[in-house]
Amino acid sequence: MKKITALALLCLLPSALRAEGPALARLAAAPASASAPAGVPAALPDRGAQILVDPATGAAHAVIPVGGGFIYAQTGKFQPAVFNGAGYLLPDGRFLALAGGRGANPGNSLTGRWIGWGEWTYQGSGTRCDVMTLTFEDGKDYLDRKGGYFDCGVVALASEPARFEKRGSQLFDTSGRPAGSYEGNVITLNEAYNENVGIVTTITVNGLHFDYSEIWTEKNGRQLYVITGRLFTGG
């Protein structure tokens, strides 16, 4: 189940969602990209590199932990900091959360907490999602979504807990209805917001990160929302 919260009233709600409570109708035009920002190399360097995310801005940094702090992988600059198990506290009071690193996510398993950034678009207009989090438990015969939250400025989306049963490469909900597939490193989930709107989520896992796509479509085929992002393992 998905719950949308509009944090700013921008215009009338789409008719398909109007009767279902808070929903976003039009997003402020703010082009963004789900690709990794500057400072995060495509491949992490050696020596146990980690990815840190600033929860306040969504900015991500690849770093190499060293005594008394860490080194930015992009610039080689040393940053004094105190590690508390969940991330680093900087001298200026900022906190950078540990979002991933070597060994945080074995294979293509979805198990763990993921954090990243992305974009939410509606009919060509978009807003950046500075913080996207999802948590899964990936078992042999099941996939549990423990929950998630996308903070996208003018709108937020909460993903409530759900369990999917694995039968071969297919996924089924708790009522036994087909709910998607799990083939290799690609997971597809088919869910309903209501009787008029369906949601198709595609997750493509690539080691320490996955690329995320969530498309909301009306029964008549009209596309409402497209949410994309890149999330990194948090262990």
C-alpha cells in the first residue's frame, strides 16, 4: 500500500485520485537526475570505500575510512570526523549517514536498508526527491518490504509494509494473487492504489546499489506519476 502526502497545494487533484484522500496533482517544475551526483565514482575505489549521504540535502559522497575521519575518494581530501556506527559527525555539526560500502549487501539480495535520491514527475514536470529510503528482508521463499519513505519536497510517499511469496520466479501477495516477479537481479511489483490506478515498481539490483522505477497508471492507460531513483545499501 502506498500513501501520498501533498506538502503544498499546487492545483486540483487528478480525478482518479481525488476521492482517495491526499494526492499530488502537479509537481513544481524542478528538473533533476537520478544518476549519481558529482563526487560519487561509478565504481568504488579499494580499501573499504563507503558511501555517505547527507540526510539534509541528499548529497552523496564516496569516502575511504581512516583514523580520525575519512578521505573523500574524489578529491583525496582528509575530513576529520567521529564515527558512531551509523555515520560520521563532522566538526561543524553536520552528520553524514553511512549509506553503503563493501560487503554491505551480498550478491543481489535486497535485504537491508537502502537510501538514495531520485525524481518524481507528473506530465513532464518534476521535483527532486532528496531522500529516498526503502527497507527489505529478502528470504528464500518470501520478500518483505518493511517500509519506505520518499521525501520529494512538495510531496512525500510512504510505502507501507507488505509481504510477497516467492514461487519460482513469480511473486504473489498474501491473498495468493500474482504480484510481480523476481528474476535474477530484477524485481517487479504490481500493486493497486485503488480500483482505478495501478502501480508497477521495477528494482534492478547492481551490487551496492539498485535503480528504482515506480509508474502509476490509470485504468484507461493514462500515466499519472513516474518516480525514479538510485538507492545504495545501508546494511
